[in-house]
Amino acid sequence: MMPNSAVCARKALASMVRWRTSLAAANVTVLTSSSGQQVSREDPKWAHGAFTKALIDALADPAADPDRKGLVSASGLTHYVATHVSALTEGAQTPGVEMRFDDTVFATGLHADAGQAR
């Protein structure tokens, strides 16, 4: 007897949650493109998925670097990606997040005014 699709979906979701949680050690942040119940959306105008677009955009957008130092924290990146994926997909896709590390993780290139007093 084949299991019904609801049972398969529940098992897949439980497996995904266990996997994401086990990867998120004390010094790791795990981002997934969508929650287990959602489909990750792609669009030809983005040239890839909404998650990838938001992630690439975050590394080039000063909004992901509010201190304008050319450095993006895990929480800043996570907030930017989650906000922009939701906007791109009109709320249909929400990245999964397991954050246990929040420090500067990405150098995005120094802005012209980086380090200068405001």
C-alpha cells in the first residue's frame, strides 16, 4: 500500500526540520529557501529563484549593511533575505532560518564613506 501524499509531506517536513536543526551547531546559521510546506519560486526575470536573487542582492545592497562598513551580519543578512523573498513572492515563500551565530560573516566591499564619522 502506498502512503498518501499528506503522510509523505509530514515525513518530509519532519526530516527537513531535523536536518536543519542538526546542521545549526553553536557557530552556524542555516538558511533554507522556503519552509517545508512551501515551494521555492523561480522566475525567468530573476534568472534563478527568489531566495538566490535576494541573497545576491543582499551582498550588493547597502540596506543589508546599515552601518555602511562593508560588513553584513548573519542577522542582517537573514532579515534582508526573508523580507525580500516575501516581497518577491507576495508572501508565498518564507525562508527557513535556524540562527545560532550572529556576527559579521560577509565582507561586501567597502562603501566610499565606510569608517567615516557621520
